[in-house]
Amino acid sequence: MTISGTNSHQLIADELEFNGYAVVPDFLSSEIITGMAEEALAFQMTGQMHHAGTGRGSGLLHNVALRGDEIHWLDGHASSERQDYSDSLELLRLALNRSLSLGLFDYEHHYAVYPVDSHYSRHLDQFQREGRRTLSCILYLNQDWLISDGGALRLYLDAEDFLNFRDVMPVAGTLVIFMSTRFWHEVLPATRTRLSLTGWFSTRAEYPRI
Ligand code: OGA
Ligand code: MN
């Protein structure tokens, strides 16, 4: 199923409004997901991925004990599969701005490849007032992923109680969206290579933060 209808957007908006996050299985058709998985692996095989860091500017650190993924930032020319994804996200952005007045304006994204046994320790994608990231959106690209393969996204539902979490399996076609300043999260190690496309919607610099 390819999501495009206003009904699905409304469901996502409702989930975001009530829970601050939404998990959407089958966001895109499996052909599109397969094409994107192949593209991510092609970037890796042609040496176009680099070890991801944490922090930024002079505080940027590369430490696989914190974060073991390799990433490729995307810009410019989009493959047709990626264009389908961008089109779907653009419709979603407009729908969320209409129903939740989030003032989403920019979008940035990268492919991520987590080698076997690598992880990303618990973190926030955006600290309040430091930047403009508002919504984190992760699309998983892993066909035939089993619970026993591991690699869940562990989403901490309560910043005061790290025993309260939800694990989302990185199954092909699942999109997870959450408020970037609110949810601590981590990526658990997996027994297989784990692929995703991770992006952030952000506000304009001058947009008032709530
Ligand atoms: C990230 C991240 C989660 C995931 O890239 O910041 O938290 O499930 N990714 O890939
Ligand atoms: Mn993150």
C-alpha cells in the first residue's frame, strides 16, 4: 500500500498529536523500498558512506562505542524511488502543517547502514532551542526482518523513566515519526546489516518554538 490519502495523513496527525510519535507500517510499496535498499547498498559498496559522528561543529565526535552506523547525506538528484518517497513526505508535511500547525519548512535526510553488532546509544536528535529539528522520520528498508534479528529502535516514551519504552522493529516499509526534542531513543545491535533512511523536518529559523 502506498500512503497518499488524506485519511492516512489524518491518522498520522492524530497519533502525533496524542502520543508525540507515530508508527506507520507499509508506508510505501515494497518495490520502492527494494529500490532504495539497493541504492543504499550501492553507496556503501562504492565507498560513498562515512562513519557518522555525534554532536556538531567543534564538538563533533566519531566514536563507534556511541554510534556505529555509516551514513550518506542525500541532496540534489533523486532516484525515482527516492522521488516517490520525497513526494509522499511532502504531502505529509503539508498535511501536518495544516492539522497541527507545526510550521515544518525544511527537510534533510541520509541513508544509514548499521553493520552487524553496531548500535547507536540513547540520545536525543535535537536539544531544545539549539536548532530547528522538529520531527524525526525514519523509513526502514530491511526485507524479511525477524524479531530475532534484533536492531529495534527503542523509543523511550517517558524522559523521566527509561523503563518505559516501545521497541519498533526496522521492518521494510515501516515509517516511524517522533518529536525530535521529546523522545530519547537508541538503536539496538542486530545480527544482520540494518538499512534505513533517516530524515528531519525542521522549522524556519525565525519560527517561534513551542
Ligand atoms: C538517528 C537514529 C534510529 C533508527 O539516526 O538519529 O536515531 O532506528 N536512528 O535508525
Ligand atoms: Mn536519533
